[in-house]
Amino acid sequence: MFTLAEVASLNDIQPTYRILKPWWDVFMDYLAVVMLMVAIFAGTMQLTKDQVVCLPVLQSTVNSKAQPGTTGKADVTTVETTTGQGEDASMRTVSFGSAPTVTPDVPLSRATSSQYQPTESGQELKKEQKDSSGRKTNLDFQQYVFINQMCYHLALPWYSKYFPYLALIHTIILIVSSNFWFKYPKTCSKIEHFVSILGKCFESPWTTKALSETACEDSEENKQRLTGAQSLPKHVSTSSDEGSPSASTPMITKTGLKFSAEKPVIEVPSMTILDKKDGEQAKALFEKVRKFRAHVEDSDLIYKLYVVQTVIKTVKFIFILCYTANFVNAISFEHICNPKVEHLIGYTQFECTHNMAYMLKKLLISYISLICVYGFICLYTLFWLFRIPLKEYSFEKVREESSFSDIPDVKNDFAFLLHMVDQYDQLYSKRFGVFLSEVSENKLREISLNHEWTFEKLRQHVSRNAQEKQELHLFMLSGVPDAVFDLTDLDVLKLELIPEAKIPAKISQMTNLQELHLCHCPAKVEQTAFSFLRDHLRCLHVKFTDVGEIPAWVYLLKNLRELYLIGNLNSENNKMIGLESLRELRHLKILHVKSNLTKIPSNITDVAPHLTKLVIHNDGTKLLVLNSLKKMMNVAELELQNCELERIPHAIFSLSNLQELDLKSNSIRTIEEIISFQHLKRLTCLKLWHNKIVNIPSSITHVKNLESLYLSNNKLESLPAAVFSLQKLRCLDVSYNSIAVIPVEIGLLQNLQHFHITGNKVDILPKQLFKCVKLRTLSLGQNCITSIPEKVGQLLQLTHLELKGNCLDRLPATLGQCRLLRKSGLVVEDHLFDTLPSEVKEVLNQDTSIPFANGI
């Protein structure tokens, strides 16, 4: 057997876990211990004292119940008598009153009742019964033992025999269910980590200093309220802007009032008085909290497991109560047993008594009472679990009581654990919130960051970009150093992977700043900084993973000219992007979206009146809905790249001011709709490259103003004559198709300056090609050309000639007549270049740098 202490050890948990045990769990643990004691006590009693005692029921007594009489007993009972040696049964009749009775004739003893004559009076019968001292059953001790054991298993209800064991099993299940979330490996590791971090946060010196600073600030504010009303707006006006989450507020709401740039600096040193060891420990603790939050917030396994174990306990309670209540009355002292062993005993029915019946019944009632209390607590726990969303935890009360108004709300298992801790002591969550505060962490890191990144070091990182602008790129820092805003001559500022970036009012010193890049950097700005950016910023690049990373103030930059959004903006999240705020971008000219859209957001039409260029680069997601394009009447350039378009969208034909259309990297197979481009009088550039176009319809001749046509990387096998009727065509690119012949009509394109037919199957160059005397670029590489006509010398403006990858054996000497062609612009194999006359090579080699630069 096992002791109570051994069983109760199942209910033990580590002392550190007690902060996660609310009162109902503690109460249920104690109830489980009491139920365990009841089960073990009942089991011990049953093992040591439980038994039944049975006596045979004589048939005279049984049959007396069949006939009603004046005394309530049977008048006639017939009993069958058998001999011990197998002799034939004989019958004797005994009369009670007026009815005959048959008594057994036992060879070793007399019948248990005397014969009475029917004429005897009732008074004599009563006297005879009164003088009788009992009835002999003629059973020996072993037969009694045998029948007692037989009737114990047959006559007793099963619940009377197994109640203690069932109660023990049920109680162990309840105990295991109560503490399973502390034992399950996938939750136990998270709980251990959480309790460890929580204890360190509670005892950290940084927590004490942060909370004491809050108390000092509250005291200072009270003094200001009492001493002067004039100082109130100076320090509190920012609070309303930063603390109220309004859609129209340019400030990021998650900014602590007390640590803003407008806060007097006299209060800052008290937060930074921390020895180096404590500071390093606090930094490590911030990192642990961040990693733990990222690890725990992505799942709700602990919450689900706790709910499941509570539901199991509730179902267990209902199950126990339902079947146990039915068996309360089944436990009784007296039982009738019919063992069907008449051939061994001589009797068919026995009346038995169960000596543990009363005790078991009392214990069962006690057990049911405990189970009822346990069940009501389980129901209350379920009510608590579903009454409020426990997978969300708000630090609103902490934010109101402290200066850390930026403490974020948490979710999933992290939130659930904090709710459980609150049931133990809310002070734990309050002190833990300090290490979730961005303001608190930023103040801690600001000290070391500004010490490392001085003005001189930042000046060394400034470079000039392709536009000859001064540019500073900061990558993966803990924040933005204060010295950055002293670089007043900076033109471009790039902030990448700085999640805690904060732009203070000092940015107003950077009068030359016009371009800002935020790459995975949801920067926060102060009110003065926002006002400066709103008036001076012209170009903004925002790269993000989730749309929530886009700062809200981006949509309020009224003087912004160019906006580049790169990240996830699929149709399910469009409602979250806040594009309705684009109406504030009154001067926006260029909108570039690189994402995975399935439709063009209708809110983009807010900037339709002044938008001149719209670029949508998808990641291969099919763009289905383009109706919003019809409202962009002033768009001059439109790019829809990698959008899985199968045809030219009809909405494009409504853009009367469209000048350039780029449908690169789609799945367009046919362009029969190209005839509708005749209504677009200003269309001069059409890019249909990297598609699956098989042929060019003759209706292309109606697009008379076309100057550039890009059809490379398609499946073209021929060029129709209609293409060469476009007299204004200056650039034609049909590279990487399957074209075998260049039509002679190409000579009609007198304005052609750039012709690309690289990567086809051309073997002969028509002489009419060289009538296009304005050609500056001629790409003929990777074909099957065997010779270059001498008339190539007529192309006097040629600066770039590609011939590499053909079947040439020599180059014409007339290449020397191409006055602007130099060796750097001639792409050909070295051995072919050596076939040229020496004087031609000298011409191609001379003054290489200047003409090449002009060509570029």
C-alpha cells in the first residue's frame, strides 16, 4: 500500500509556481487532499472490516408473504426436504391455522417446526412460537463462510464494494488535472522562464528607480498644479497629444510624456544614476523579456491547456455527481441474496447484512458534498476564464498610475500568465511592466548609444549617393543617436532595422533634409518634429513586414511628393492600412507600391486628382480588381508588374493622360485589345516585355503616337508589317523571342534610334535596316547571322553595336565610317575584332573615354 503523503505529493508544486495559483486552485487543492483522505480512509476500512453475514430464508417465511393474513405472515409454506445421502424426498404437512404446511424431513434432526392440528386454537400457536428459541438451518461453519463470500459478490451493489477505489481514482485524476500545466514539458519550460524573469524584474534596481522616478514626477506635477497654473499647459499639452489615440493625431501614441524632448532635462539624471553592473543586468533583462514575449505571444498553448484541464475537472465533477447520487440509496444494511447454490447449501434465498453500509453511506455523502463544492469552484473558474478575454492583457491601469504610458498590451499566453499573477498580487505585473516600457528601455540604452555614436563618428559615415546628395545610413542600432540631428547639411537619412527609433524636435535643425527612408523602422516622432517633416519632407520610403509598422504620421505629410511603400498589403489587410488618410497628401505625385495586392485599394483615388505616376509591383499575386484606375485621370505613368495579368485591363483605356504603360512580367498571351489604345492620344511608351505574347495584331498601327515599344522575352515568331507603320517609333525591343526574319519594312522607321533583337533566330540582315540612319543602338547578339553588310557604315550616329554570339567570320571594314562608334561600344569576340584593318582598329580605339561617356 501507499501512504497519504505519497499520494498527496502528486498535488505538490514548486514554491515559485505559487504566484500562478489563484485562490480557487489553492482551495481545490485542499479539497482534493480531503477527498483523498476520505477515499483512503474508506478503502482502509473496507479492506480491514468489510464483510456480510447471511442467514437462509426458510420457505415458510418466504411463502407467508404470498398470502395476506391477520398477522401479516404467510399461512402456508411448502418446503422441499432433501436427505444428506441422496434419499428420496418425503413430504410432511404442518398446519398453521387452517392451511397445511410441508416441512423438510432431515435425517440427522427433527423438522424445525412441530406439527400442529388444524383444530388447535390461536392461543396455543402463539404460545408455541413464544417458547421457540430459533430455527435450526443444519448448516455448518464452512457453508456459512462460503455463502457469506458468495453473497458479498452477488448481493452487494457494485458501488458498495468499489466506492473507495473509484473515489481514489477520481481524486487522483482531479489532482493531476489541476497541476498538469505545470508538468507538461511544452508549457512547463515557458512557465519556469516566466517565473524566473518575473522574480528578477521584481527585484531589479532599475525597476525600483523607475517607479520611484514616477512617484517623484507625480509629486512634482502636484506641486506645479498648486503653485502655478501657467506651467500646466507647457508640460501637459503634449500629454493630451501623445496619450490620446486619435487617428488625426500625428504623434505616435506610444510615447511617454515624461521622457519626451519637451520635458525639462533636470529630471533625467535621476533615472540614469545606476552603476554599471546594474545597468548591464537591466539591459540583459530587457533582452530576456523581449525574447520571452516574442516566444510566448505567438501561441496560446498554456491558456488552452488550462481551459482544457478546467473543463475536464468540470466534466469529471458532473459525471461523478450524476452516477454517485443514484447509488446513495443503493448502500443499505440488509440485502437479499439468491446464490443459486441450492445443491450445496439446501436453500435458495438468504438474507444478508452489510456491516460497513452505514459508514460507507456517511463517507459517500461527505464525498458528494466535497465534490459539489469542488464542482461549483470549477464552474466559477470557467466563468472567470470566459468572462473576460484572458488572451489579452492591458496595462492601462499601470499606464495611468505611472509615467510609462507606452507600455504595450500583450496577448496569448503572455497575457494569460499575467492575469494569473494578478490573482496572486498585482504588484508583480506593475513592476514587470517597467521592462515592457519602450521609454524605460530607451532611456537605459540612450546613455550607451550616445556615448558610442559621437558627432565625429557619424560624420565619417556620411557619403554621397548617385544623385550627389549627402546620405547617412544607420543600420541595426538600438535607437537614433542625438548627434545625428546636428548634421544640418544632410540631404538623405536612412534608418534601417531600428525598431525603437525616435525622431525628436532637434530634427528641425536639418533644414536640407528632404528624403527619409524607414526600413523596418516604425519611427516615432514628437509634435515639433512632425511639424517640420510635414512641411519639409519631399520623398519617403517605407519598407515593412506588416502594415502595422507604417507610422500613422506618414499619411499626414501634406507636402510629400513621392511615397514608396514596400511590404505586405494584401486584400485582407487593406482595411487596416489606413489609406483613407491619403487624402491629406495633397501634393503627392508618385506612389510606388511593392506588395502582394489582389486589388487596387479604392482609397488610392483620394490622391487621384494630383497623382501622375502609379507603380504596383506584385510578388506574383494575381491582381483581380482594377476598377479604381478609372478615376486616375491625371496619371501619366502606370506600371503593373508581376501581377499575373492575362490580358490588358480595360480600365487602362480610360486614362486619357497616360503617356507610359509598363506591364512587365505578367501572363499576357494576346493583345487584341491594343486597338483601344488609339483613344490614348498621349501614349508614347508601351512595355509588354516578359510576357507570353505570341503575335502582334495589325491593329497596333492605330497607336500612331507610340515612340517606344518593348516586346522582349515573349514568344513572338514574326514581326508584322503594321509595327513598321509607326513612324514616330524611336525604340523597338524584341529581344529574346523566336523571330527568324527582320522584315524589309523596317526601313520605314526613319526615326528609329534603338533596335534590340538579341537572342532570336535571325540569320540575314536586310539592307533596308541600314536606311534607319538615326540608329544609335543596334543589338544583334545571340542570333545566327553569318555576315554584316557593308552598308553598316551608313549608320553614322551608331554608338553601340552588339554582335557577340553569332556565326561571323569577319567584320566589315566600313565599321570605321561609324564616327561615334568606339571599341567600348562594340560588343564582339576578340578574334573578330582582330580581323578589322589596323586603321579601323585605330579609329575605334582612339578617344575611347569621351565618346563612350557621351553615349551613356
